[in-house]
Amino acid sequence: MYSTFTRYISVFAFIIAFVTVTCAQVPEELKQVLSPKFDKFSQTSSPKVIDKTLDPRDFGGVPPVAAEYRSPTGEKFEVSLFRSRSDSDSYSALTHAARQAEGSTQRPTQLNRELGTASFRIPGQISFFKGSSVVHISTKSGKDFDPVEDGIALARAIADRIDNGEGDIPPLVKHLPDPDKSESSAVYFSKFDAPGTILPGQAVLTVLDTHGDADAVIARVGQSRVLIVEFNTPQLATDNDQRIVAKIHELWNQGLPAPTAYRRVGNYSVMVFDAPDQKTANELIDQVKYEQVVQWLGENPNILKEAQRRYVDTTLGVFIAVLKASGFAAVGCLGAGALIGALLFSRRRNQQKQVEAFSDAGGMLRLNLDELTPKSRGLGCGGDGS
């Protein structure tokens, strides 16, 4: 009996351990996002890890998960949630997904701000990124999302549960020529190691050495394609600039495909491909502006000068503030004095107008020596009023 009881305990412990391990595969933070119920949407299958063979380090240590939902009309939606290491990684994943969708649907896939920070729609699927998360929602029936508004409502409900993060796309994308239009076709590469994947067939990109510490964005502007590679140190930008220039001249001499124009702009390496002519390509490069940011990695050697400058600015500011306060006080005092004086003057004028007879003694009693004041009868010693 004891052995039977022991076996039951062992089996029960195994079941508990199995359930615990299975549940632990899906992080609690993702379970909170993929709630069992969103208003009118109900979850038909609990969140599960999409692919156990994927390296969680590629997703910020959090494995991707998926769940299934049903709308009141019976439409089924599959929701996939990916958590990246940063906002820029999530945006990069979204732009690559848009280009893959473009290849499968044979029509341009434009990024927009409809959902989350950026999103795109194709028949039967909507994808967006917000913060460090990327979400794909697809219909089981394969219907377009235009008539199936339930899918849009589900996407908005999920987006509301995700942290906003930085709430914007990477700044490098905004430095493209005509960013309002080129942003919709941009493909972003975050901390990339394989430059040849940006534009296959362009040999000039094979000489790039990023050390895994460079970002890039490519977008179509008119007939041209503009590529901006941002190196995070001037040394890395200088070394790559020299290799790019040498490789372009080599390609030109060999008559092989090469950029129509190239220029280094700050820590940017800007290339224009497929431009109608070199003048147009250079005009596109002229629109790329590098915003320089200087940071001291150690102690700032100019800290004393900075302190002196701040002291002078503060002292000058206090002096100007005192002068302004004194001026305002003087004007206020003069104004108050003038007002009070005017009121007193008006009061005395009104008092003088109320006096019937003239008196040069300010209305006080005076002797009638000039006999100008009329006599009034009153009590007197002599009885005649004198």
C-alpha cells in the first residue's frame, strides 16, 4: 500500500512539474497582453510558444507566442506577438515583414500610422509595432481586413495593452529625402552584420564593415533608391568611407553596377541607386542632414569653463531680473502716487464747490472787518444784534 501511495504521489508530482514547465514557457507579461477576453472577442486557444527552436535572445529573451480569438460573428483570428530587444529592432522587423508581404501579394505594401507606432495591411492580415513589440493578426478565412472590421477592433484592443516605449520610429528614417513620402516604403536595418542583404547584387555593399554597430535605412524616392548607413563612431565612418570610395571607382572602371552617387555626410554614408542622372542623385543627397551629437564618455575636460559660463549667465540673469523688478516697482510707486494725488485733488475741488460764500480762510470763522459779510441777527449783550 505504501508503494502504491508513493507511485500516486510521484505521478501527481510529475503532472504538476509538467504543467509548471509548460506554463512557464509563455512569459506572464505576454499572457497579460493576450488576455482571455477583449470586449466582444473571446480566446479559443491559450497563448503558446510559436517555435521552440528559436533563440529567445533574438527576441529580447522573450520567446514569441501566438493565440487564437473568435469574434461574435464567428470569424477566427490568429494573433502572433513578438518582443524585440528595442523599439528600433521592432520597427526593423515590421519593415522587413512589409517587404516580404509585398513580394507575396505582388503589390506595394505601405507603412502608415493607423495602429500602434507604425503598421501595414495586406489581404487577410494586419501588422503593427508598438514599443518593443510586433503583432501580426491574420484571419483564418483569409478575408481582406477592409470588410472585416472586427480584425481592426481586435488589433486596437491589443495595442492598448502594449507599452508605448519611445512612441516613435527611429530618427534615421526621418533623415531620408522627403521623409513624409519615403517613410512608407522604408526598410530599416538595426545593428546589422550582413550588408549584402540590404541590396543583393550591389557589390559596393560587400566592403562595409559595421562591427555589428551600425544602422541603415533604404527607401524609394521617386525612381531612385536612397540608402543611408549610420556608423556610431567617426572612426568607423572614416574607415568605411575610404573602402566605399575605392570600391566605387573599381566598379566604374570595370563597368559593373554601382551607386549613381555617393557622399559621406557626418557619420552617414549616403548612396543613391537607379537615379535617372547624377544631378538628381546629388540633389537627393543634399536633402540628407546629419544631426551631430557630442557626448563625453569620461570626465569633461571643459567642466571648469562650463561652470564659469553658467556662473556668468546666472549672475547676469539675476542682475537683469533685479533691474527689471526695480523698474517695475518705481513705475508702480509713481503710478500709485499719481492716482492718490489725483483723488485728493478731486475731493478738495468738490468740497470747495459746496461752499456758498467765498472764504480765504478755508471755510473757518473770520472777523467782518471789511463789512462784506451780511449781518445776521443773533443773541447779543446789547440786544441790537451788534
